[in-house]
Amino acid sequence: MPEIDFSPKKRPHEIAIRGFLFFTAAISILITVGIVVELVKESWLFFGDPEVTLWEFFTSTTWQPMIGHFGVWPLLSATLMTSTIAILVAFPLGMMVAIYLSEYATERVRGVLKPILEVLAGIPTVVYGYFAVTFMTPLLQQIFGNDIVDVYNTASAGIVMGILILPLVSSMTEDALSAVPQSLRAGAYALGATKMEASIQVVVPAAFSGIAAGFIVALSRAVGETMIVALAAGAGPNFTLNPFEGAETLTGYIVRISGGDVSYNSVDYNSIFALGLVLFTITLTLNFISRRIVEKYREVYE
């Protein structure tokens, strides 16, 4: 008997579609490679300047390009401070919102709350920036005093950044909680657990990988935020751990220098690419950590 060929036939339009999809995937990779190449090329010009040394860049706590001091720590510490405050605001609130939407809310309530959270995510960040200056900073000054809280400070910027990334945390956490099978909840109820005990002690640990991934994605979003910190955190490098003082972040400095009168190809201008490379490295590292956590702690349910 002749052999029957069960392999799928290659139709011309399927080949074209496959080629188009490969082309779009290749474009995204090429764009990423292009960004990295441009950052490295321009950063090389900065680090190749006689005034700049790698040792000072990574160890010094003074950033004053006008007099030849290029220590990244004042900008980096402000970035980490605002991002930490944002996560401390967004993660607990986002977890509580996600647990409520996933475990307690009815379909009607969920249909009302979800669009409200999505509206928060759609507000332009420049509006959040002015909200931090005109509302959050005066509120902090009323609570702690005008002599303690500066007009521009990292605390108000970080709190408002937390509000900004709250929808991201709650949405990704809710997706992770909703993916946990109902059989685990039913097993917890059968053992006498209350709804709260089942949610906290069973559902949340089972969704750990998704929750952790959402946490790191939100942290990456906070690290790269620009307009809020540019408007509310301060416009001068300041190496301080006091959240009520003004301090310029990496992105805030890039915005200020990009929109200023700094001449092209000067050491000040080239410094924004070096700082951009630092930001890119931080976010890339966070993404790698997120992938490792997901791979290590992912639960497969049948």
C-alpha cells in the first residue's frame, strides 16, 4: 500500500503569514539591540572624557558636572528612595484590592471597581506630578510641619508614584489569584478554613510566582517614572536619606538636561546616556529576576 503523507501542506498564504510574524518579532529584537547599541556608544563618549573616571562614577556621592564631579549615587539614591516609597504604598494596597476583587467581590462590584482602577492607570503622569506638588506636599506639610517637609521632596513624589502603579499591582495580582484552581479553595473550606484563611494561607502562596512578577514589574515601572519626580522630587542632586528633602532622580536629571541649554556632545550632554544605561541595566536586572522567580516558583495545576 502506498504510504499516506499526514504532514500538513504548506500553503502560500500560511508561509506569508509566518514570515510576517517572524518579521514583527525580529523588529522588536532589533529595536532593543539598537537602543542598547546607542546607549553604549554615547556612554562610551562620556566615560572616555578625561574628567570622568569609572571609580568616581560608581563610588562618589557628589554629582556636579559643572565643576567636574560625576558621582552617580545622589541621583541613584533618590531614584531608589522614590521607588521604595512607591512600592510601600502600592503593594499592600494592591494586594488588598486584588484579594477583594478575586475572592470577595461580586461580578457587579468587580464591574464597577475595575474600570475605576483602569482610569487611574490612564491619567497622564504630568497630572500626577502636579497633584503631588499641589496636594500631597501641602498635606505632608500640614502633618509634619513646613520646617520639616520641603516644597519639593521625594516623599510626596514616591507616594503619588505608588498611586500611579497601584492599578498595575492590583491587576497583575488579581490575575495571579484568579488563576489558582477552585479545588484548592474547596479543599481549604473542607478542612474548616474561613474565607480569609483560605485566601491568605492557601490562595496567596499558590499564586506567589505571579504576585512576585507583578511586584517586580511595578518596581521597574516606578524606577523609570519621569514626570512625577521631575515635577515633585526636586531639581538638584542631593545625597540624602531624608524623604522630606528635595533630591533629583536619574530620570529627573535626564529631563532637565535634555530640555536645557547644554551644548551637544559636551560631557554634561553625554552624561544623560550614561545615566540612561544605568536605568536600562537596573530594569533589565529586575526583569531577569522576575523571570527566574516565575520559573522557580511556578505552580502547574491540572
